[in-house]
Amino acid sequence: MTIALKHARMGKITPRLPARADSKARFQILMPAVEALLLRHDPSEITIQMIAEEAHMPTATVYHFFPTVEAAMFAQAQIYIEHLESIATNDGPPDDRASWQNSWRVAAQRWRGLVNSNLAYLRLLLGADLPRDVQRLDSDFNVRLGRIIATRFERYFVMPDVEGMESICANAIEICDAFWRMSFERHATITEDLFEEGMRAVFAYMRTYLPDVLEPREP
């Protein structure tokens, strides 16, 4: 892809974030409208006209912020991912230090509860027809999340010398995501059975690098 084409594409997917107070107010109305539509429709079914009607705004106003529907989906995905990332950076309850497996499970259960409570989350981050750039945004988040988990493990446990632990954790997250996407495709939710299958797959992969028992660090 040439630089010119790349810039043209980025212009189509990048939302125009508001600077003035009146623009920020309109933007704050638009984002709930996008989410409301995602509760009723898959991302590929949503149009700029639908966003305008949902927000009770002129179509031109929507185009001002979102040159394409993809840009609106990108903006909404950023909101969800920032929320998930803020949760991921907070330590869990004390029992998540009992083992590395429990630490992973506690965090995964917390995220599962959050996304299962909002169909818009599920459709936008786990659906089959995600815009390519939303997929990239999610993949980039998994890399950052892998870094967060690796750092938490270092803080909680006496870790063996494993090269590339951040990438290993990111890979494990992608494995978990695969089961969650499968569950959403089949059941429109993350079921208990497929959540557990994802945990088995993650733990099997992680055990190729970590022993079953790690000595906990002093709090």
C-alpha cells in the first residue's frame, strides 16, 4: 500500500474527535446512539443514516465526526477497549494470588461478566463481521494486555526465566478469544462450558512455559 493510499484509508477509519465544547456535547450524544444500534444490529448492518436517526441529528453532523461507519465502529471499540484496559490494570481480589492459574481465571471471569452483560460489546469485539481495523485495535489491545499480565505475574510470583513472557501471555489471550468468539457465534453469549474450554486451552499452552506451582512473592 502506498503512503497516499494508507493516509486515505486512515482518513476513512479515524473518527474526528471534538475539540470545542459544543462539538463534545454532540459527540457524547452520538456514541450512545452507536451503542444502542449495536444492541439491535450487527456492525455490518449499521449505516450513517441509522446513526443520525438514532441520535436525532442531521446526517451531515454524523459525517463530520465519522467519515464512514467503520470510523464510528472504531470509535466505539476504542471506548470499550479503554474500559477493559482500565479494569485490567487494577489488581483483583486477594485470592487471585493463590496461583498463576487462579490469577488468570479471576481476571477472565471479570472480563466475561462485563462483556456478557452488554450485547454491543459482544457484537463489536467478538462478532464474525468485525471491521478489519476494529480487529487490529483488539489485537493491539491483546498485546498490551499480555504485557499487563506478565507484569502482574512478576509481582505476584517468583517467576522462572522465560524469554518473551509478554508475548506468551498475549498468545494465550488470543487462544482464549478464539473460544469466546466461537461461543458468541454459536450461543450469542460466552457460555460456562466454552469459558471452561478456553481456560483449559490457555492453561495447557501456558504450562509449556510455566510449572504448575509458582512460589508466591511476599505482598
